[in-house]
Amino acid sequence: MKTIIEPFRIKSVEPLRMTSVSERELYLKKANYNLFALKSDDVLIDLLTDSGTSAMSTKQWAGIQMGDESYAGSPSFYRFEHALKELAPFKHIIPTHQGRAAEKILFSILSDNKHDQIIPNNTHFDTTRANIESTGNQALDLVQQQGLDPQLDLPFKGDIDLIRLRDLLEAKGEHVPIVMLTITNNSGGGQPVSMENIRQTKALCQEFDKPLFLDACRFAENAYFIKLREVGYQDKTPKEIVQEIFSYADGMIMSAKKDALVNMGGWLALNDDDLAMKARNILILTEGFPTYGGLSGRDLEAMAVGLEEIVEEDYLNYRITSTAYFGKALDKLGIPIVKPVGGHAVYIDARTMLPHIDPHNYPGQALAIEMYRLGGIRSCEIGTVMFGQQPDGSEKLATVDLVRMAMPRRVYTQSHIDYCIECLAEIHANKNTLRGVDISWQPPMLRHFTCHFTPK
Ligand code: F0G
């Protein structure tokens, strides 16, 4: 059969609260047109993030019941550790409450009060960047040039630029404590990194004696793209590909809220004994004892099961196909999207879609507001609202204004997505009626979470 179905059936349901356009207009006004300020009960289809929004399986819920809440040495920790080592056999596995806690610990121990470090990556996620910068060091994005063009349809737009990486290591190698790769490249549209690029990055790291760390939030999606797109991997299982990916790394940071299929969790894993000792010391100060690190025993159980389920081929086939289904339908309607469709989200290029809206009036925000007004769909602007605010208070246009529609794992069915497509078709047909917005109030930093907008 050609139809790819959701490889699960639904046993427990969460009703959606239907709302009308006029109700939503009121909610928007109350929220000052900032979608983060909406009550999620007032959202019909929530595509704000794929982080922590997965539906857990019956086996994961059974694991929750098995959680052992011992302060130290819980069997739940050892089950989690075993499940992770099956995929990523790092020597030290240090649980944290989410990804950014692992980032905070890693970059504090790497910086060791130095302020002249440079940490290269294909593209740092915003919390990763902020955690590096908060230590007074520099986060450097070196994604290859093609990765920056939303319209180019290439298989591995998350690849790091190896020439620029070599130049950096030759010119300033003594300032580079680690090299990073984010798989998949969230800030670049959820684009995967090829195994060839991971291998060559590792070779460069070996030449310059640098550890390679992965920001591996969406490692299973990245592995499935390798299976689909890279020569030599068609006959390998996702698990084998994941194992090969991690065999090149010296460490990883992880938000388990993505590809470990849980609602909260994360970890830092690494091979270096000295760094691990320092990391555990901070962990005890800020997260908890090393066998729970900010999590309950039941969370560790759910992660252990999630790590088995995430590499199942039927799941990954459904996951990648259903995201592509959404993106391809928008492309067919003539809506400009980031190509090819990434693993966890569809990104609309709002500045290209709405050329009549001055970029200083945030076309991405205007589109996100209209999607909520017309269809009750919550998405997220990733453009000048998110990145434009400079430390001195001035504003600089972002290179693109995107709207991200992130797909929670195992949550929505095809008819939910057909509804979203219908809503976007209507917006596209009437797009010339859309107006931009002004920012009427903003905090000094990270304004996108709380700023107020007024429609023009
Ligand atoms: N790295 C990447 C690539 C991420 O996408 C995220 C989170 C993190 C690190 C931080 O993990 O949230 O557990 O602390 N991304 C979410 C998103 C928030 O919506 O893309 P966290």
C-alpha cells in the first residue's frame, strides 16, 4: 500500500475547544497580539513548538508507573543509561532537567572563566548561543552558504562549511575548546547534516585535537534523512545510522523534549573524565544528584522507553512523511516555504509571501496573527521580532522573516493538517489584505516572548 498511516491508534483523547473568529479576535486583543500570551485552551491547533509536546505511548505511561524515586542509584537511572548507551555509548551520562541546563553546565566548565573562546557550530540554537555568550565567549555559526538560501532544494543544508571551519582552526585554534554540530539544524529550518559532513568534521577535529560535541535534539530525524538521502545508507536501520553518528562524537547535549519523546528532560554525555567530574560538581549545585539530575525517576523511565521508540522505522517514516505532506501542500499553493521541508517543522518565508508589508512591520508576525485569527492555529515568528533587537536597543532586520509551524510528535492527525492547509490557502488568496504590526512595548532582551504589538 502507498498510503503511509499514523503508526498508532488513539486510546486516550484530549478534546479541543472550538472557538469562533470573533472570540479569537478578542483573545488576540487581550494578548496584545503576542501569541505567547494566549491561553493554550484558546488555541485549536498548537504548532508553537515540537518541544515537550509529544504524546507518550502506552509503554511510556507504564514506565511512569515503574519510576523509582530513590534519591541516589535509582534503577530508573540505570534503565535510562542503558537505553542511551545502546545508541550513544558515551562513558559519562549526566541527566539534566532540559537541554539548556546541559548547555549551561557544559559551557561553564569549558569556559573556566576565560573570555576569548570561540565555539563553532553549523548554527547555534538561541539558548545555546545565549549560554555561550553569557560566559563572555563567542558563538560562531559556520553553516555552508547554501544552507542560508530558503529556496534552494538540497539534501543536506545543515552541513557545516568545512573550509571556514579549517580556516578558523588554523587561525585561532587555541581559542576553540570544542567544535559543535546541531542535528538537525533547527535555526536553519530543521535541515539535516550528512554523515559525510559529520565524518569530515570529526577528521578536522582529530587533526587539530578538538573534541566534537553534538547538539543532538533531533538525532533520529537526522538519521532518517541520511537513510533517505545519502548513498550507502538505504539498507541500514535508523538505529545503526544513529550509532554511527554518535561514534564520531566525543560528547553530546540533548533536549529529551524532542527526540526522546518526553515532556521534560535532557542530558549531557561525554567521554572525558575530568570534564565529567567538573560537570557533576555543577550538576549537584544546580540540578541534583548525578543519578537524577533535575528529573524524577519516572521521567527517566519515560526517556528510556522513548529512546527505543524514536528509532523505529515506521515511526520515522510517518514523522518525516507527514511533515513533508504539510510543506508540499503549501508549496503547491504557491506559498513560499523553506526547502526542502525539514524534519520537525514547516517554515513559511513570510517576507517573500507578503512583499507589500515593510519588513519593519514584521510580516512574519502579521502572518502568525492571521493564522490564529482565522483558524485558531498557533505558530511562531522566527525573524526580526525574534532576532532584530540589538543590545543597544536599536533594531536590525533579520536576514529572513520566517513563520515556523512545528509538529508535535504523534499528536495531530492528517485531518488536523488538512485543516491547517485550508486555512493557509484562504490566507494566501487574500494575502494583500494583511497589514503589518508595530511593537508598542518591549522588554530589554528576548522581546519575542513578551512584547506587545498593535496592528497597523
Ligand atoms: N538545541 C536545539 C537545537 C533546540 O531546538 C533546543 C530547543 C534546545 C537546544 C534547548 O532545549 O528547550 O530543552 O532547553 N528548542 C525548542 C524549540 C525550545 O521550540 O525549538 P530545551
